[in-house]
Amino acid sequence: MRIFDPHIHMTSRTTDDYEAMHDAGVRAVVEPAFWLGQPRTSVGSFVDYFDGLLGWERFRAAQHGIAHHATIALNPKEANDPRCRGVLDLLPRYLEKDGVVAVGEVGFDSMTREEEDVFVRQLELAGEHDLPVLVHTPHRDKAAGTRRTLEIVAQVGIAPERVVVDHLNEVTVDVVDDAGCWAGFSVYPDTKMDEARMVRILQRRGLERVMINSAADWGRSDPLKTWRTGQTMLSAGFTEHDVDHVLWRNPVAFYGQSGRLLLDDVDAGADYAGNTLQRGEPLTPAAQG
Amino acid sequence: MTPDPAPTATRARLASGAEARLEELITEVRRDPGRLSRAVARAARVVGRGPGPDGHRVEDVARARLVAAAAEATGPAGASAVVEDAYRTGDADERRAVLLALPDLDLEAAALPLVEDALRTNDARLVAAAMGPYAAAHLPAEAWRHGVLKCLFVGIPLTAVADLEHRRDAELDRMVAAYAAEREAAGREVPAHARALLDRTPSNH
């Protein structure tokens, strides 16, 4: 099984997770810029965070044979803090970087005016930088937030196939499908999808324009949920080709619209040898005598 | 017998198609050095990526030459600020290229803060680039010795350390021997490059 997890917060995960992910077949990830559990209070915090996504986290992933990409944005929660508004001025620089595959996570948290202004501005930036968009749907009042999200995407005029609307569920998937956007699902204990429900949705609506992620972060979550969903698909009668369609080819197709995927060095089959993704000095593992 | 060092990234030349694409970016940056940040961000996508001439990567050569072009176009008074900005606004690959360009930029010791910043990371790509000819020429002894130890810690072969045999001294050898002893006391492998250094007779003691 080769797996591309299109939404996972690796800054919150240890190298044990990278090892387990690689063993399960994960060879690529997209890590969206988001909130850290507690509000940031200055633009400088975001500079260091964004730099970490593009620097340290990409290196850490490479040491485990995984290609790491990022999305960059001012997330919905922190869009409400005037001290963080200056992050929007940083974006033109970051949206030109290698491996930045979308503007995201953007969207709504509490549906405030400030959130809407920042959401619209970032949709415009996505157009200016020719990048797709990763939209987070709110956890509170989700259905209403999803509908308002789709209205705004249509108003700004971004092509729907360049937008993924994430964290969907049974009551929000149809309206997103009808709008022509990609449907993102997070298989995440307690608060989002589970594997069995995910497979039922796939059986009902098919495998096109859908992405499945673990959204694993600092909460109670599991970076192997993509693999577990793939196993559940197989048990339900889907083929390995179907699993590859959803877990690999779909994220490649969606984020490939950015022209920024870094998959050239990915060996989606063989054992990790240590050097293929270093893109710098070859390392000498201590075990080599 | 030390082999001649390979040409630095700024002196390397790419295959003709890549050279042509790079020349376009260089022209843009010479005309307006303020465009450097955007040019290095886009360099790999525009020029190319992967193994290149003289053991360098194509994107490292492209970026290093862009930095050199912007520094030259700015002139001696402003070059250091241009180079620092390229480093600070760069992702890790872009920072690496800035470090690789330093030996050819005529900055004296002005760029040492960038080398020190790179040596403060655990990103092997940056640490290796930081211990090249610029650090060999300008990094004070204490910091340079710690840089060598850092290479051993993060698994960078000591062949990446420029002028190692020339700069090594009794104090470095003591630190490396202490590290080897610590590993042995823990029942762990001593990195091959540490062992090799200790086994080589120093040429300058």
C-alpha cells in the first residue's frame, strides 16, 4: 500500500510516528499550517513556525523516507487576533517556496467578520500564486459553516476543482460534491470520521475527488488512520487499485495542481536506505562501521 | 596527499538548457537585486533539480550563482545585507545555497552570523554546508572545533569539513578522542570518521 497523507500535523508527532508511518507505506505527507493549541501572539511566531515547516520538518521527514510538503496560511482562529494580521503580509514570500502545495488551512472557526475577511484575502492570494486551497470546515455549526464556505469560494471565483473542503462528514459531503470541490475527510477518533463510516461514504459516492487523511496532531489521534482506512476498504471488497486511487493518486492529483510536489526521490516500494531524500550530504548512520 | 578541492557551487557550470534558464534568472537579479529572494525560491523549479556538476546539486549551483550575482550587482557596501536577507528569508535549501556561495563572495568575516545560525540547527544539510571553505577561513577555533564535533553527532562525514587536516589541532583531537571514549563506555559504535581521524597522524602538530 502506498500512502500520501494529505493532512497531518507532524510538528506534534515524534519520530516513532514517522517510523510507523513509513512501515505502513506512507511516503508523502502534506502538513498544513495551523494553530498550535494555544494562541500565538505575534507575527514573529509565525515566521519561525513557517520556517520550521519548510526546514526542520521537511528534514525530519526525509530521514524517514517521507516527502514532506506544506500548506501556508493564517488559520481561522488566529485570523481574529489583530496582532496576527501581519501574517498576511508574509504570505507572498512563503507562497513562492518549493514544497508549498496550497494556501491553507483557511476558512471558518466561529464565522466572524474578521475570519471572513482573512479567508477571502487568502483565496485571492491563492489565485495570485496559482496554488490550490485547503479549506478547514468549522467544528461548531459545521453544516452552516460549510455552506457559507462554498458561497465565498464561488464569489471569489476560484475553480472548484482547485479547492479541497476538509473535515467533512455525512451531513456536509453532498453539498461539497455538488459544488464541484474536492472532499476531504479526517479519520480521527471521537470528533471526526471513523474507518467504517468512511468506507460507507466511498461506497455511496465513489472514489473521485476525495482525499482521506489522519489530521493527526497533538490531540488523541493516529497517524496510521490512512492505512487502517485502506485495510477497511479492502475488507469491504474494494481492490488494491481502488485503495491506491484514494490514498495515493488522489492526493497527487489534487496537490499536483500546484506544480510543487517533491516526489522525484520517493521510492514508494523499497526499504528506506537512509540517503535518498537527504538532498545534501549523505549521512553515515552510526551503525555503519 | 590531499586531493584538489572540487570547484565551489558558484564556479560550477550546468548543462546547456539549465544554463540558459539560469542566465535568465541571473539577468533579472543583476538588474534588480531586490528580486533575489523570489528568484532563489523559484530557482529549482525553473532551472532544474538533482545531481549536477562537480558533485553539486543543480539547484545548489543555480541558487549559489544567483546569490553571487546579486551580491556583485549590489556592490561591496550592500552585499552583506543582500546575502543575509537571502539566508533569513530562505527555506533550508535556499539557506544551504547561500552557505555554499559564501567562499566566493568577498565578504571577509561579515557572514559569520549565518554560519553560526546554521551550526545551531540539527539539519545535516545546513551543518555540512556551514563547515565548508568559508568556515575554514573565518570561523574562530572554538566554534570550528564544535562544528567538527557536530558533524560527528549528526552523521556528516568529515570529508565535508574543508581544510580539516590544516585546521585540526591537539584540542580537536582531544575532543574527538573524548567522544570516542564516551561511545565506547556506553557500548556503542564509534562513528567511522571519528575513528579515522584519530588513526591519522596529524600533519601539523
